[in-house]
Amino acid sequence: MTTLIELHDHNIRISSPQGLLGESPGFANTFETPPVFGADALGLTRLHPQQSFNQFWFQLGLDPLVSKNKLFRHQADLAFSHLESITKQFALDGDTVFAVPSHYSANQLATLLGLVKHCSINAAGLVDLALLALANLHEHQQALFMDVQLHQTVLTLVTKEQGELIRQKVLPIPSTGLLSLHDAWANTITDAFIKQSRFDPLHNADTEQYIYSELGGWLKTIAASKEILLEINNKGSIHQASLTLNNFEQRAQNIFNKVSQEIDSISSSITPIFALERISSLPGLPQAIPNIIPVSNNAITQNGYQHLTLIKGSGESLKLVSRLPIDEKNIALSKTSSASSASRPSHFVFEHKAYALSDMKSGINLPELKLSAPIKISLQDQDYCLLANSEIDLEFNGSTLTETALLKIGDCITVNKHFTIEFIQVR
């Protein structure tokens, strides 16, 4: 059996051909003996910040650690220990393929292979993570993948040339990662508690850690309900604060706007932008970068095993795979399932008035609809597709919209169980 490891520094994913085995956040903490890694270390980051490390996958290399440590000399030592803990936790051995972030240099890839030689697993392949995420998106001549890491966002431009998908350009954007976003949202929560309860949770390590530990769950709740009432128990005293989704969206705008500006420098205005589902739903991202297209969180694993024979190598011949062949059968299937020109809509009707879909590049967001975010429409291979959006209650032809749907003449969507939009063709 060949294992596939996705090196997301915020949460490494380990998979087998049968599916996801587990995840392990890219954190280490040396407060305890022996040191802990993954979720255990993540839960200690605010309690013991001086003993917390989270840059070892991002800055994988042999440069000495700035913070002196008796156990670890450099980032590679930390990465090795984390990888070793993963192999033991999931009982890994045998061949392992690594999906690596696009920004990794040749030296970092060599360091990774050096670590693996001392583990129970065998490095059997290296492949660009962004390329795998986009491997089945054949309808675009080029596409941009947005990878939000812990410390930065990485933009990867992939193009289709002569029957292959090729990684063309890579652009890291510093200080736009999840750590910056989480700090911004923790400050949003703190401001609300100070204003509403006269309580500052960041003044206490336990309550500060509680905020960061619960933040992921709170973000999911507020995305669905648009508002949330938070409670923090501090030494028996209960403090409450109410926040809205808009509070989180506004706090993230500066970070996402910086990413948006860099997108213009690496791609054209018509280049579709993709991100994994867990990233595309972050508060504030749809407002700063409209029409971002979600990719299944499992796409990297699925595409990795689909191209496993090509990716796998051996010994000194192991090289990074940065181009993949396009599956002609999948293209034919995609074209067969596409709407013909006779059934492709050109407009939609709302309250007896027609609007051209070509004018909706930022999505459908008519004032009368009173939407918190635009209804996302994407042009893919000359067809219009309706994108699912957790921020809006959308029904497509009477059923809840949970995934991208190809639009045809006569299709209807119901918005927030009240407004109806019908798609038509105007000749």
C-alpha cells in the first residue's frame, strides 16, 4: 500500500487508497518531556508560547533555530520529529508519496528526502500540491490555486499546454496566512468581550488558549447562523459576547485585499481562482475575491492516487512532478455533460426583469435580494455554473444546492426560501 501525505503546514493530511487516515497540525511544543506534536502541541501554543514552534514545515531547512533549544538544532530536526510521530501514530511503513507546497525550493525538497531516509517510510514520489488540486479541471486554459498556509498565502498558476497541466508561476505572499487571520479574529472576539462584558480574555493564558482552540468551531457556526453568542468561563465567572459574521468578515479584509492585489500581478482578469473548500469558506474571502471556486478537500488525495504510477519514482531518480498529463477520457466526458448552445442560458429573470449573465462577473447581488454575499456564477468551458455557498440558503430546482451545478434554460433557484430566479436564453 502506498501512503499519500499532504504537507499543509497548518494540518498535514495522511491518506491511503481507501481514504483519509487522519490529520496532524504542524505544531510542536517542548514544554513537556518528551515534546509533543500535532493537536497536542496546538493545544499548548498560548499556554507555553516560548516552547511552541510552527515554522518548521514552512521554513524547512538546516539553518539554526533562533530560539536556542537543547533538543532541536534547526527546523529540519523539528520536521523530522513531527514526521516520525505521524508514522508511529498511523503505523506507517512502505512507500509514501508527498504532495508538497508549491513554494518549496530544491534545497527544501532535498531536506525532506533526507528526513524520510531516517523514518520507517520510504519516499516514493514528490508532486506539487497545487497541481494535484487542479488536476481534473480540464475546461480551463489556465487556472490559479490559492493555498492559504499558516504564515503566508501561495498563489500557483497552472496552464494547459499540449496535453499536459503545467505549473507555471508561484507567488508567495507573506503575512497573509491563517495565523494572521486567527490573530485578527481573536482580537475581534476580545474587542466584543471588552465592550459587552468588560472582560479581556487575552489577559489570561487559559482563556486565550480557549479562544484559539474553539475558533474553528465558532467560525463554522457563524457561517451557518450569521451570528453567535460566545461564553467564556473564567474562574467560575461566565462572560458573554455576541458577534455577527460581518464582524469577522471586516476584520479579515486587509489580509484578503493584499492577496487580491497580488492575484492581479500573476494572472489575467478572466483566470478562474480555486481554493480548497475549507479555505474558500473563510469569512471575508468571498467579499475580497468574488467567484472563488471551491475544490473538494479530498481532491489532492483522489488525484494523487489517480496519477500514482506517474508520480512514483525511486532512489536518486526521485524528482518533483510539476506537470501531469490530461486524461482525454475525462475531457470527453466533461464535454458530453456540458450544456449545448441550445440549452445554455444567457440571462436570468428576477421580478419580471431580465439580466445578462455576462454582466455578473462578481456574482448575482441585486439590492432587492438583500444578500450577505453574491450568488456565485462561474464560466467554465463556455458554460455557466452555479456554485454552492454556505453563506446563502440556495435551492436549485427545488433541492438544496450543495455542489457546483451546470446551468440550463429553465433552471430555477430559490434564494433564502423567498426570492425566485429563472434562467433563460435571449437571442
